[in-house]
Amino acid sequence: MSARPYHRPVMPLEVAELFQPVPDGIVVDATYGGGGHTEVIRERLGDRVTMIGIDRDPDARALAGGVRVLAGAFGDLDSLLDQAGVGSVSGVLFDIGISSHQVDDPGRGFSYREDGPLDMRMDPTRGRTAADVVNESSVSELTRIIRTYGEERFASGIARAIVRRRPLTRTLELAGVVSDAVPAAVRRAGHPARKTFQALRIEVNGELDELQAGLEAALRRLAIGGRCAVISYHSLEDRMVKRRFAAATAVAELPPDLPVRGHPEPADFRQVTRKAVKPSPDEVAENPRSRSARLRCIERVAA
């Protein structure tokens, strides 16, 4: 084993504890990565559950060992499980975002600190690259991407600078353009390219659309007592999860104009985590990349 693990799982004990009460059956690690969460869940639940992974990154699948890992994006959860002959499941875990391996390999193009091709695809065999987005998009489209997905207040200036300096093909080229486009005070407060790279990664991989599709499929697939847990690292992702879980657990009120009032229809789900669970200070100290993580969980209580 190398000194640097493929990916350090975030809040693994908290995740395993959330899945402890699920019924016997299949638990899907929909963002398998290095398999760290799968390993901890298996240790905690033992033979009560069978783990199945999903990952579109061939590097992750190559290191899966004895776990069955389906090739694809978690947004394709329904079709992937159908192809695998799986019906209802006892649990689904989503660990949204990028793995340590992907960041640490300059050849994948995710890092703004090391030089590499401007790629950013989680599946490097298909789809548009970050270079395609940067070099083919208009100023207005780049501004939308960087502002929406990066929540970057200097998005328009960065977009104009990118268009002036393109074609751009390398990560450090782009990082330098972004750095030059923002005020000096911003450069002193942290790496100025972080938000832009995050935005491009989300755009290239369609991460918000994938999350929406994956959540809907997971909620449909859960058996009674089954749980869906999501770890997100971006406010847009966390808001999406929070709102979907709130909608799933809302009590259906009867129309007020009915001649006879009855009891409201109970919800099919309950929220296991009332508020997002955050990593402990000790975990953040050991793994700074976990700092922005937020964990939420929901359970099916009725058919």
C-alpha cells in the first residue's frame, strides 16, 4: 500500500453509525472512490449487508478488490441497478465531490497547484473537458458557470480574462489567468483559482444534475427502514439535499375545503439528521479537505 491512500473517507464512523439500523440487504456506495466508506460499513454491519459500489472513474474500479463496483455515474443509479438485477435496497450513500486521488494526480487536471492538462473529467474516457468549456464558451456563459457553481463574486472579470488569454490548455495557465484577474487582497486570502476550478469541475461532470437524478432514484429504491445518506461539500449541493429531504418528509395536508376534516397523510420518510452533521475538529485537523463537508440522512418509514 502506498503512503498516500487513494482517498481518505470523510466522517466514516458517523456514516457507519447512520447505516447501523438498516434492514439486511444491499447497501449501495454510489460514489465508491477508494472504498473507504464501504470498508467501514462492512466492518460495522458484517454479513447483514452486501455492498455494491458505483463509480465512473476507471482508476477507482481497478482498485475495488472484492467489492462489486458498477461502471457509471451515480445519476444513473436506476439503470445501473436494473442492469445488475437489484430491486429495493437497504441503503444508499453519496459522497459528492472529488476524491483525493483525483486531486493529487496532476494528469487528471483537477489541481490548481500543479501543472497538468485542463481535463477535470471524473470519467476521462468521455465528455467535454475543462479545456473545451474554457475555450469554447462565451463570456456570458463562463460568467454564469463561475458565478453559479463557484459562487465567485469576481466571475465576470475572470471570464473576460479567460477569453482574452485563450486558448488555455494547462491547469497552471488557467490558475495564473484567474489570479491576475482578481484583486490583490483576494490573492492573499487563499488560492484565487479555487472557486473557478470548482465551478468548472461541476460543469464538466454535470454534478448537480447527477445529484438530483441520483437522489430521486435512491429514494424510490429504499426498502422500509432503509436509509439514504449524503455528504456534500458545496452550498448548492447541500441546499439541494436539504430541500429534497424536507419535501420527502413533509406531511401531506388535506385540502381545507373538504366537508369532513381527517388526519393529514403521514410522510413516507423521516429525517434522521435534523441538522447537517459536520466533521469533528480532530478530523478537520487531520484531513483539512473535510472542512466543508455536511452529512444528511433520511429513512423510509412507509411504502
